Amino acid sequence: MLKHLVNLLKGEVTGRVESGFPERVLNLCAEYGIVFWDLSWESQVAFTFTMTRRDWKRLRRLSRRIDCDMAAVRWKGTPFFLGRIRRRYGLWVTLGVCTAALFMGSFFIWDFEIEGNETVSQQDILRALDKFGVGFGTYGFSVDSSQLRNDILLEIPELSYIAVNVRGCRAYVQVRERVPAPEIVSKREPGNTVAAKDALVTAVQPWDGEKMVLPGTTVKEGQLLISGVMQDHVSGVRYLRGMGKVYGRTWYHLQCRVPLTVQEKAYTGTEKVRRAVLVGKNRWNFYFGSSILGDTCDKITSWNKWELPGGVALPVTGVTETLRFFELVERQRSEQEALALAEEVLDARLAGYLDGGEILSREIGSEVADGCLVVTLSAECQEQIGRFIQSP
């Protein structure tokens, strides 16, 4: 394969030789080391073969010693291609302009690569960069990384570090997100621990304060569990933090209604493809009509960033939109399918209420009413029910 590419760069010529003694031509090639390939005999006195452009010229000069007719029947490769277009001055001017444009465009930013962000979105980072003068088409040598870092950190407080390095026409943005500092608890500020919900207390672990309930006690939401006010005969009244953990058994009764008749998409098989090009921040559509679509089709959009060989980014992005049309049809949902969907919803809701608690037992009940499956979840749980409140 590599040898074939090299021959194409040099230029290949397929020649035809006709002579009463054609073997003389082959002996001439062997004598002077002329390499050829694809030898094909047409008759006893004529054959065709292929060699490089340079060897063909050389063989033409040497063949004057012998009686033969040589003619080129096919040629291909870079020298012949350039020879055909050497007088197309408009093409050479266009090529020169494009080369100059690519050279000048390499000094501007046409692409961004962001690394290290998890909670802060790339859109927020790009908007902040654009606000401080670094966007698509910005002159790369005008970027002041130190000043830009200070401005971005003030604009996005969730970041603790940002670095912008411009290499060619691409800006590499590396960020580190700020780790939130833990809440500082002051033991000098008094407070109390109260019940966050109705429960049956199973364990009390006071850290600082006096417990006001015992295991086996039923408490209501807002009831005092651990008091931050203590009184003894030695020091009198003391105001403490009143912190601790209180565990209790809780009960939940959750309900969910799932319709048994549902509308689903039925694709008609009709698809429509629309294309557009983003040049910088400008969009050029290659279709007619509005981009506002109805409610009877899905739009799947894909973006293709244009790059030159070697990874050189261009300020051009191809956009392909595939429209898939559908119709809404009614379908009867089975009770088993509706029950599974309701259980998933109720379990997620229960997990949000527990906040790390444990489910001791659960029961599921269901009945059909008014075209819906009514599902009821009854659960007994074990969780931490204490909530600290600061004293006024």
C-alpha cells in the first residue's frame, strides 16, 4: 500500500509497446534497472506494462536504439493532476486564499475543551468566558490568563481554580470545583432536639443536654426530645446545645393512582432530515419553513464539529435534525404493569421521606376505581426522628 502511494506521488504511466522483437524492450529494462509491473501481453508482438513517470521518460530515450513503437495509453498520479490544473489560475488563487485564511484563522479561538467540571455546567463556564471577552473568534494572543482567572472565579464562586491555555485555534479550559466547607457547630449556642414526625421512640442518644423521653414512648411532631436546659443543685441552671440522636419507629401510608388507559406513540415510518451549518454563532439552514414543530414528531439533533487532518478545529459545525412522525394511540395497560409502575413511584417517594432510614416491613394493596388502579403502600420504618432547633 505504501509503495502504491509513493508511485502515485511520482506519477504512473501505463505504456503500450509494439515491436517485431518485443523482448528487446524487456532486456533493455533489465539492463538499465528500469522497474515495471502489471505486464500484459496483447499479442506476440505487443504488450502493456506500468512504470513510474521518470522511468518511462528514460525508457523512451533508450528505445530509440531499437525498432519499436511506444505509446502511453494511461497515466495517473500527482504530477499529471498538477499538470492538468497548472493553467487554472482561478483555482490557484482560491487555494492561496484558503491557505492564507487557514493560516490566519489559526490565531483565533474556534473551539473549547473543558475538563474537571461536575456540578458547574459547561454552558455556565462558556457564558462566563464570553462575558470577559473570550469566545468564538477571539484573538488567541490577546487572552490574559491571569486576569481571566480572577474574573471567572469571582463570577462563578463554585469554582476554586480555572486555567485557560490557548493552543492554536483551540482553548483548553481546566477547572476545579470548590469543596464546600463543613458547617461549623458552636457548642455555646443553646438549642433543643425535637421530633421531626410522629413516632414510637426506640433509642435516645443525647450528646449534650438532658433527654426528655424514654424508649417505648410515643411522640408527636414537634415534641421536645432532648432539652438544652439543665438544672442541678451545684451549678444551677445551665444552657447547653441540646444535641443528640433519637431513633424511632414510624408508619407511612402512601397512595398512587395509575390510569389503565394510556396514550402511546405509534411511529408512522415517515422521517424527514433537515440540515444546517453553524458558522461561529451564526446558523445557516438548508431547508425551508419554520423550525417550530408540532406535537406529532420527535426531533433528534446531532452535531458534527468540522476538523482538518491533524485535529485542527474549524469554526464550522454541521447540524443534522431527524424528524420522526408519530400518532397517539390509546392502549389498555394491564394491572400488573400498572402495579409495577406504582410500586416504583411509591418506593421512590418513601425513600425521600426516610432520608437514610430502614424499612422494617411493607405491604401493597390495590383496587380498580374510575378507570385507574389505586395502589396503597403501608410501611413500618426505623429512622432518626430528632431535629435540632436553635433557641431564640
